Amino acid sequence: MARTIGLGHQNFELLITKNNFYIDKTLFIKEWWENEDAVTLITRPRRFGKTLNMSMIEQFFSVEYPQREDLFQNLHIWREKKYQKLQGTVPVIFLSFAKVKETSFINTRKRICRIIKSLYNHYDFLLESDVLNGDEKAAFQEISVDMGDDLAADSLNILSDYLMRYYGKKVMILLDEYDTPMQEAYVNGYWGELMPFIRNLFNASFKTNPFLERALMTGITRVSRESIFSDLNNLTVVTTGSELYADSFGFTQQEVWKALDEYGLREKREEVRDWYDGFTFGQRKDIYNPWSILNYLKFRKFSAYWANTSSNSLVDQLIRGGNADVKIIFEELLAGRTFRAEIDEQIVFSQLDGHTDAIWSLLLASGYLRLETYRMDEKTGTDEYELALTNKEVRIMFKKMIEGWFAKSTPAYNQFIKAFLAGDKKAMNQYINRVALVTFSYFDTGKHPSKETEPERFYHGFVLGLMVELADRYVITSNRESGFGRYDVILEPREKNLDAFILEFKVFDPDEEDTLEDTVKEALNQIECKQYAASLREKGISPKRIRTYGFAFEGKKVLIG
């Protein structure tokens, strides 16, 4: 009989005692312990079992779970006799930053201090012991939401000292979702305030902590060493590109196939692969997201389960507000093509506004892009990755995100599409100006919106919108020559009874044109002079079925001719 699938369980004990569906990842305990790294940071996309594995680590080692043979006896780790003796023998401090999602530094600091205060409350039995002297007991009670920066920075170090003395053993510190506060700080503009606070806390907890046996941190991204890890020379970083622990997070294809067999879904293998395969860790290219697989097994319905478990606000901001190159690459990705980029797995949040490679690094680490091929340039030493959208559910997520860009002008946008296909220029102009008025500035999310970049951001975003709305009927390709102002789009029909379209976008130049109508004429003239229709005619499309439109921009005003 197939096991019950319980969704959302992050407590290992609960999952095992209820005999819910579980894929055995306990050999991660052995692999991590035998590597003997002092401090380990493992990055994986969200919903890849990081928290469940941390719970497993805690409940295997912690002195608060002594003699819990019942949790591990049927799992791989219990076949290792020496590990049976390790179970329940180490004092463990376990904390999570997963809920630290505040919009200001003050509230973020309070939230972190509240988490630390809760830890101290958990160990308040220390106040009744003779391990602490009077001064130490007084200092213990000074831990609070409003404690000073120095005390907050030293708080985990101090607690480690107290627990080591009480149990007679050095402690293990587990920190889950370490980078959540950093992502929120970037999105909400208080990165500079948060970094010194986090850096001091991490330094005291993980480097200058003589009471520490081992530490394990998990997160989505590897935040740059210069930002918060500048003092941690004892840190072992395991990213999605690393070989270590490649199959410890997420499900392998073999594990997914076995699960499908358990639930009588063997015939769905290829559809499952199309929807949910695509994640690569180290050399393993057959990794699946557990959340999507569990939901599919439970509900037996294909859907974008993983992609829809987050607001994706940071990703939306980076793509929507990104420059032309970002949107152009997304046109390629949505069309099913790949692109090449230099990737640094060390995320520098301060570079996300101006460095497109930093954006791709973040999207790869977050699971939205998959690695197709990799090579190192021997001359420059740079890492070059060939990347694609991860799978079908990620493509669906991005299509919904792009639709959301036009949500405030949905009626006008839909009417524009209808007028566009019908060749009604008067209605096209009426509706496109309504859309532009609402969404122009929305495509410039930088701190200092620029009148020069707004039109470019808008029309590249607009083309992405066309791709989402019309991709089922047209193959949409873009050819860009000499950058801004010399941009054209070709819509090639998928069916013979439909017309083809060539669009040219130009910004009004008062030095070259007297009116916006002149700009439209120049756009149409460029289509003719550059012979953009040649590729369509070569495919057998009659010139009579090729429509051309010139789009002219002046501020937030658009004229189509």
C-alpha cells in the first residue's frame, strides 16, 4: 500500500513517526560528518528539502533527542554502527531566518534578536544550574529584543559557552535560510544597514567561537564573501555547481521513477520529466524539485507547484526593471532557446542593478535557469555557462509574471491585441497609449528612473508581452541592429491562413524629425530599406500577407502607423 503523502512537513520526527512518504536522505549525515569541515554553507533553491534535512541533522545529533532509534532504525544511516553511537550526543543550537522578511532594518534587527531571545528561553534551565555564576546569569537575562549590537553579535557565542560547560561537549550550530534577511534588505533598500550587524553576528558565532564543534548553514544564494563572510576563512561553501552533497537535496530521477511506481503512475514518466526535471547539482543533471513531485503524487495533476510557492518579487523586479539585454535574453529563453553568460556563484547584491551577469547568477542559484553546458576560458579564467529555463513549470511561471506586468491595463492591452490582429490602426493607437500611460514607469524600477531608458524598457517589456499572448499562433523573433532605435520584431504565423507582422520601434529625435508622424515614416522606411521581409518571403509567405507597423515614441506618447 502506498504511503500517505503529507505536504509541508519540515519536522523530521513528525514525518517519520507518521510514516508519511519520505525519500531516505540520511546518508547526508555521514557524508557531512566525515568531511570534517568546521563551517559548511550549502545553497539550494527553495523547497529542496533544506529545512527537513536540517531537522534531520538536529534530531540525529542533539542531546535533546537521546536514544531515538525509532526515528532512524529503518533508514540508511542506522546501518552504520559507529553512527548509532553518535545519535543524541551533541548539544545543538538550531535557528532559522526563514521568517525574517521585514521591510526595514529596525524590524529585521528586532526579528533576529527575537529569534535569539527565543533560543535563550529554550535553554533557561541553565539559570537553575550551577554552571553559571551570578554575573553570567544576569547577562543571560539581558538577552532581549532590544539588546545592544555588541551583545547581539556575541549572543550565540555566549550561549555556546554555557551549553558546552553544561553538557561537557562543544556545540553544533545549525542556521537555516541564512540569506532570507539579505534578499529582503536588497529588495527594500536597507542592505548597507544590515550588513555590519550580520557580519558581526556571523564572525562571533562561526569564527571566533572556541566552543563550536561544527556549524551548518543553508540558503538559496551564496552571498559574497566581502559582504558578510569577510572574516570567515573557515567556511566551506557548497553551491549548486559543487560535487559535494549533489544528491542529498532534491529527488534524483531514479527516486522519482520509484515513487511513480509506488503510486501506480509509471506511464507518466515522460510528462513528469517535461514538467519538473532540469535541475543540476554538480554533475547530477537528473534532479527534481521535491515540492512539485509530492504535489503531483498527491493530486495527480500537472501544475506549476514549485514556481508558485513564492511571490518571486526579487526576480520580477530584476527582469521587469532590467535593461534591454535582460529582456532580449528572456525573449530567447521563452522561445525555448539558450544563451551564454559568465557566472560567478558568489552573489553580489550591490551589482544586481547594473550587472546582467549578476542577475543570471542569481536566477541560476534560485533554480529558474538550468545549466546546459559549461566551459572555462583558459585565457581569462572566467566560467562560461550555457543556460536555459529550467523546465515547463518555470516557463509557465514567467509567462504569468509577464502577464502581471500589464495587469493594471489588462482591458486596454487585450483590446490592443485584438485591434493589432485585425489591422485597426485607430483602435491600436487608442489602446496602446492607455497601456503606455499606465505601465511606462513600471518598467523602470531603478532608484533613479530615467526618461532616456523608460521607452526602451517599455517596448522590450511590451514585446515579451506579445510573446506571451501570441506565442501559440506566432513564432516571434527579434533582430536588433545598432542598439536602441533600430529594433524590429517579426511575427511569423504558425498557420498558413494567418498574416505575418514586422514591427519597428523608434524614439522621436527632434534633431532628425519634425513630428511623431515623421518618426513613424522613418520606422516604416527602415523596414523597407533593410528588407526585413526577406526572411518571411523565403519561407513562402506572400508579400500581401506581410503587414508592417512603425511604432514611434515621444515620452509616454506612442504613435503607430
